[in-house]
Amino acid sequence: MRHARYFLVTFFTILATLTSQAQSLDAGYYDFPLRNVAGYYSANFGEMRANHFHSGIDIKTDGVEGKSVVAAADGYVSRIFQSPSGYGLALYVTHPNGTTTVYGHLSRFRKDIADYVFAERHRQKKHRIDLYCTPEQFPVKRGEVIALSGNSGSSGGPHLHFEIRNAATQKTMNIFAAGIFSPKDDISPLIQKLHYIEVDSVSGVPRHSAIKSYSVVKGEGSLYRLKDTLPLAVGRKGYFVVEVSDRKNDTSNRYGVYHITAEADGVPYFEYRNDGFTFDITRYCNAVSYYPLQRSSRNEVIRLAHIQGGIKTFYPTLVNRGVITTQEGELRTICIKATDDCLNTSTLEFEILGKPDKDSFVSKEPDYDRIAYIGNTFSAAADDIFGVEIPAKALYESVEIDILRSDCVIKADSTVKILSEAYSIGDCNIPLHKSMKVSFVCPVEQSLRGHTAIAAVSDKGTISFLGGSFQGNIISQKTSSFGTFCVVAESTPPSITPNFTSGADCRERKKIIFALKDNFAGIASYNATIDGKWVAIDYHKGKAAINLDDEGITGGVEHSITFTTTDSCGNKASWSGTIVR
């Protein structure tokens, strides 16, 4: 016991001492976290994802599951996570140098870890579990197998998601840029398109012109130029947006860009670099990117400017917030450089020429009653039926917001009852940093309330479940996107389809699987008992699996099974039967 206490004190003394150094470590400290793989990558750090930066690297496992995952350095398993979404099965290993490594989308934990998780899931009667461990529970050595790779959680194919974080702050590290691992890469970033937007400001409200786009062609080496080599006509004030992507040798994957700089007449005025971030600021990717293009692009669409409600964390150099000021008839040279995380650089250089003042963008006076200011809560309603509340600092800049009844035709199958007309709020090209609340006045009979929800309506009229709760006759729900909404009710229970028939001989089966399907709201919960005892369910993409070996279902006798599930509209379904095992 004295030795365990000494280990604990010593470990955290070292951890506290070295925390400040966690972002500048020797690459030799970390072992590659996989065994028997080719060593290719499907994603890099900092890539633009939906509403977040990618926080690690994705390492290919050659299209299969079950590769050995090893501890990247000495330390201990500090956290164990199991969920049907996110990282799926994941391990967190904390190291004496002040960092934590993360291993996501696993298929199975090392046996002692798996046994502990199994016991805790059954003790807590939870399928999803998040466990924090002490240093003496699961110490590990560099290169020691801790799990097998997989495809669990929100994974689109077999791979290992790997991160290095500062253990004290949870700030993520750009693994390639820090030189921890070095993928084979002598390919410079691809500069694919340039855009320009003029800006104005009225009473503190930023205003933007229509975007202008310009084609880019590759020249010699890593040099790029505009397809039209004439100087670009620009207004008095404006900023550029550049579309880029990156490649690495021997793979067809696209990767995110690491570093972008811009100069005007040889003077640096803008720099973007992503060496790491804490998770509370990951959604600021929507301010770093030009969101209206980024949301549907396969490329990185980087705004070479800092917008009103953004943060300056990612901008080491920022002059006049990245806005270029050009006088009438003034000729200037712009040079944009894009660098990947292996330090390959591409350069785009072009000239701009100031337009006559009469042709420059000047904003019209806005409708001040419709402006949502980023520092204030904004509330509005339409027809005394639909309302919205946007909290302060939910927007990246102050904008005019429209709220109105929509004339779209709502499309839903016969199992979904439409209870309201559709209403629209804002523009889907405006990103939200925090969720807003949408509400409908919608009297609903008591028997239907538990099955009623707010739905999002697409441009094509199709609907998707959001959720909602009632207070009196008002149903409300938070959402992180502008768009069109309506109220619906759905009372059809989900379906449960086992991969065996009741009474089947399952002595040769390791697992039994139930396919769960819901017509609208999606599966919210599931539970099962065998012989009246709670059993753990591993749920992944509509398949609920019970491991009969792990649950100790033996004896060559008949066992009774009950499986229940509930969808997000409160509809319940149950299946009962038997197996022989």
C-alpha cells in the first residue's frame, strides 16, 4: 500500500511539473499506437468537421478490425469510455510527461480492462459508461497492448482515432506539426479557388457584399496563379476567402490545411495556424471557415479575416482584422501561402486594383427591429404561434433575422401527423455558436403529448426529429441551426427483429443480435433481461448485440429473453422469447 501511495504522489508530482511542457515534447517519447498496419492516415489534426475541428489523427487499419492497439508511452489508463456514438469504445492513458493519449473507435479492451467495464456496466445497469481510473488500477508500459482496433461509435469505417492532449488543460496537440509522427508527404497543398467579399458597417452591424469567386490554376512547382491574370477589381474594404485541401503520398484522402498566411505589398497582415485547441472553442471552426461554403465543401474554406464574434486564438498575425483597405486606382500585390502539417507550402500571388468609390460596396440601412446583436438576447415571434429566442453570444456577428411562415410543402409518411404549419427562422448559411430555442403554441390532447415533437423541415420538405417539451400549450426545443420547423406527432412503436427465432438452439452462437428500426424519431433507449437478469447491450448503427459468452449464458437449457426499446417520441416496443444455450 505504501508503494502504491508513493507511485501516486510521484506520478502527479511529475505530471504537475511537466504540464507546461506538454505541447513541445520530444517526438521520440511516443510509440506508434498500432501494430501490423501499413501506417497510412485517413484524417489529420484540425480538419474542418461539422461544427468542430478534428481533434486528433485517424490511422488506417488496412480495412479490418482487430489490430493491436498499444500504449504510446508509459502511464496509466485514466479514463474508459463506451458509447454507441462519438468515440465508441475509447481509452485515455495519462503519462508522466503531462500528456494524455486517446484511443478511439476500439472493438475490445484488454481483458482486465474489459472485465472491469463489464462489472461496472452491470453494477450501474448502464449500457453507456464513462469511468475514471486511479493510477494504480491499470498501469501500462510503452508498447503494451491495451485494446484491439475497431469501428465503434460514430465511425465510418475501421480505423484508430488517436489524440495527444495536455493532461491538465485537455488542450489537443497537432501531432504531425509537432513532429510526433511523420507521414510520408512531399505534396504541397492544393489551392483550388479564391473568393472576395466587400464589407461595410452600419451602426456596428457588419454588412457583406455578394461573394465573388475566381478560378485558380497551378503554375510551376507549388506556385499558383489566377486563371484571369488581370488585377482583381476590389472595393475600399474587403477580405479574401481561399479554398484549399491537402494530400499525402500513397493515399487518395483529403486532409486539412495547417497554416495560411497572407501579405499585402510584402507586409504580413493575416495568419491562421492550428497547433491545438481546447474543446470549449472547437465550434469556432465556423468562424475560421467561411461557413456558407464550408458547410457543403469537401475542401477547407478559410476566411482570411477575423469576424466580429470570433476569437483570436488561431491568428498569430492579424492586422485590421484581415480586412484589406484599397484606395481608388491603387494597385497592390497580395500573396497567400498555404502550408500543410509536414511543412510543404503552396503560394498564390496576384494583383488587386481599387475600384472607383462609386462602385464600391455601401450597405443599405438595415431594419434595426430585425437585428440580432451578438451581445444581446434576441426574441421574436410570428403569427402568435411560432417564437424564437437566441441567447447572447450565440452568433458570430450581428445580423438581420427573418422569422416568417413558410409556404413549403411538408412531406411525411402516414405514420406522422403534422400538427402545425411550417415556420422559418434566419438563414441556414448563418452559423450558431450556441443553441437557440424555438417554440410553438400548439394545444395537443393529453394522450398525444408524449408523442409530440418539433421537427426540422428540409428545403425539399422532408422532416427530421428535433425533440421538444411542453409547458402549458407551448412546446419548445433547442436547436443549433437556423432553418424551417413544424410540430408533428408520431405514435408508431419501433420494430425489434432478432437474428434468431424464439426457441432456437444458440449453443454455437457467441452473440445474439436484435435489429432496431424506427420510422421517424430514432431509437432513444433499449434494455434486455435473460432469465430476469439485466444484460449489457452493445448498440451500433441499428444493431443491438448481447454477448452470451460474457453474460455466462450456459447450461444447455432454455433461457427466457425480454428485449424492450423506446424511440425518441416515447413509443415503446417489446419482444419476448427463448433460446437454448
